[in-house]
Amino acid sequence: MNPINIPTQPFEGQKPGTSGLRKKTRIFMESGYLENFVQATFNAIGGAKGKTFVIGGDGRYFNDRAVQTIIKMAAANGAKGVIVGQGGLLSTPAASHLIRLNKTDGGFILSASHNPGGIDEDFGIKFNMANGGPATETLTNGMFEETKTISAFSIVEAANIDLLAISRQSIGDMTIEIVDPVEDYKILMASLFDFEKIRSLFSNGFTMRFDAMHAVTGPYAKAILEDALGASKGTVLNGVPSEDFGKGHPDPNPVWAKELMDLMMRDDGPDFGAASDGDGDRNMIVGRNTYVTPSDSLAVLAANAHLAPGYKSGLSGIARSMPTSGASDLVAEKLGIGSFETPTGWKFFGNLLDAGKVTICGEESAGTGSDHVREKDGLWAVLLWLNILAERKQSVASIMADHWKEFGRNYYSRHDYEAIPSNAADRMFANLIGKLNNLASKKFAGEKVQSADEFSYHDPVDGSVSEHQGVRIFFNSGGRAVFRLSGTGTEGATLRIYLEQYVAANGDHTLQTQLALKNVSQAALDIIELTSFTDRTQPDVMT
């Protein structure tokens, strides 16, 4: 079957970031837009000839059509084969596992992560490399350069593949394998965790609710939690993937998972609650009347990972993104293992994982994972929590209280100010950076600044340097404020302010979080001069 080369125009300026390329769905549906990105990726990796790729996504609007397009382009570019999740579905961690398990040359993951889906909402695509992890900055730069000069893309004219039948099909010489998206991932989880002990936990009356948020994790959660582990039917809420996520926002936090939060904050609520996002790589952990911050969750998982079979020999190290609280650093210090602070973005953990320097990683936006794949993994975090609960036979609240008594508590919150006009956000950030050198020893809202800097990361594996990764303000009280402009949205800029206040092991760990952070929060707003540059007085989302 002969490929056809279709003339196209460069789309300069659409640089894929850490999470790939994200735009409004209608933009991706424009003639040649998706095709340009895919062809630029093939060009940047030295062509697709003789190679094999994994393809799948979170099922959002346009997912199925995008999968068909990528399959036909892979065939036109001479690929040997593609492995596709049934129905075009694959969670991001499952895709990473399939890449590694089958030793493919990489994969295309279709998702805009936690962003809403639908024809008038968001779509995204990213390329993961042969190690299962996101493309390196070198590769994304190469893809970007290709988009500036691309003049044609190659595609075959062929009937659509039947994505619903688990089968082997072909287009010309290229083999297409449609696989169960859950099975291999479930086998991996069973190798890491004590499924028998978790089954016993459920059989003894332990109750749980998992909110799949109408997203891709629903089938995985039903197959593992309800079918394999014996959790009662109905444990998984919103478990059928929807192209618009049930018209909701698939971001696992107390705001967007309010249904679950309301249930968990009742005295007669379930023992344990959890949620995952659009593509299955994030998680939220909740106990009865107990919300666990992503930073605390990382620390607790690291401190107790040895209770699960897959980690019984201990950890080689722990890595966290810079905005994540320092709670996991305290665990690493006690365990006598390395701790690493990286920029936000899972690709930075990839080098550490591949080099064997760390076993468990976590970031501020509810992403945790380990060396079992090269992506964050929402359901993995839930299963590790279940394994810990089964071994310790304590409530989530009791485990958290014990942890704080041993390590101290890092009170922590993230405040998001969304859709700020980009020009205002840029001016505000330029003003902040311009005064960093003069902040030391100054007082804001009663908080004395110890030091301030713009975070720069020197990769201990490959020696690369990543600059301009966010602003850090340290206070003498043990508090910290971090400022970042996020690129994960599709409209304007999102200012994220991360607030932290450490209270020692013998201190008061019962304070309401926002009260404990009151001084640090006001100091942060005074330093960045938020109201001078924007009309914002309250965050859109507070977690």
C-alpha cells in the first residue's frame, strides 16, 4: 500500500512542553494540525522505518479519530508495527509499561491529562521514548525545529482499523496489535503488591470508594479493586470513560472530586477514598475525615514502601519536584538514602530512575510513582496505600498522626490563580524576579525572609542544566513560598503559589491548614504584589 505525501504548512510557535502539545480540540481537528505534530515527531526520532510504537489515550473527544490517523501515518512512514489499546484507550502509566514490556521504540499518548474534554475543551498528544518516559528536552526541541520547516506529511489511504476487537490486523506490511489495555498493567501491579493481604482487608469489612471521574482509570480500577481484590461492587464511582468526562473536570483534588470528598468527610463514610485523573497518572488520597496532601502522601509511601513485596529490599532514593514540600526529604534523611529536588515534570525523574539513584518519586500536582514505569501512576499509589493499610491495620488518620510525630508536619497548600492574562502574568513575574536579590532579611506579614532564588536544576546524571524553574522564598520560621507560572492550561496563564510551614515533631500538628499557613500566605501575596498586577483577591482553586 503506497503512502501519499500531503503538502502542509509549518506551525511555528507550537512547542511541545513537558506534557506534550495541548490545545483546544477544534485546533487539533483542523486539517493537518495533528498530522504535522506526528510527522515532526517521526522526523525528529530519525524516522519510523522498522520501528514499533504504542498508541493510546484517555478516551476524550477526538481520541478515536486521532488514533486512526497515527496508525495510518505510522504505516506510511514504514513502521514495523503498532500496539494499540482496545478502543484506543490506554492510561498513561499503562502505556509506559507496554512500551517497556514490549521493548518498543516509543509511543504516542493522547491526553490533556486533568484538563476538561469535549469538542470545545482540550486535547493533547505527547511522545514517550523507549524507556517509557516523556521525551527529553533535546527531543522536544528537535520536534519543535521540525515543525518550523515541515512541508509534507505521509499517510496511507486505508479503511479504519477495528479498535474494539482484540486482534492482530495489518496495513500493508505493518502489523497492528489491538490489546486489552488493562491486563498487562494488572499483572504488573500483582507483582508489586500483596494482593492476598489486600483481599483479606476487604473481606474483613474494610470499605473504600474510588472516583474514576468518568476517565480512563475506570476499567483499571474495576478490574483490580473490585474483580481481583474483592472490593464491593460500587466501590468504583464514575467508572465508565466518557469523551467529555461526564461534563466534569477530571482533576483529582477536593474541588473537582467534591462528591467523593463530601462522602469521605462524614463520620459514617468509607474507611478509604481515592481518585484519579483523565489519563490515570495522578491521584488523590483521602481517609475518613482526613485529606492527605500529595506531599504528605509521597512521604508516607516512601516511609512505608518496604511493607509491599515489590519494595521490601528498601529504596535507593527519593525524588520530589521543587514545589513539593520537604516532607519526603525528612524520610530520606532518616532512611539514610539520597533525596533529589528536581523541576516539575516527570522527564526529570526519568534520568534518576534509569540510573538507579531513586526508587520513588512525587510531584506537587498529585503525581507519585516508582521505578516500575517511567510515568507517575495514580492507581499504583492507591494500591501501595492499600498495602500499607493492610499491613499496619490502622486508619489513614492514625497513620498520618504517627508520621507527623516521627518526622514533624509540613503544612502545605497550593493556591491556583487561573486564566490570568498572559501579559499581566509576565509583568508580575518579571517584577518578582527583579527584586529577588533584595528580599533577604526583609519582613512581610511578620515573616522574615531567609533567602530567595530562582530555581535552577543541575542533572546529576547527564549534567544538563534547567533554568527558570520557579521562584523560591524561604522564611526564618521554617516556612516557604514557591511561585510558578504553569503551562498546562490552554487559556492565559495560571499562577500557582505553593505554601509550606514546617512544625517540628514535638509541635502542634492539629492546626487547620490554611490557619497554619496564614502568615506565609500573606507574605507570599505581598512579595509577588498580586493585586497590583491582577484583579485577583482569591485563588480559583485551593488544595
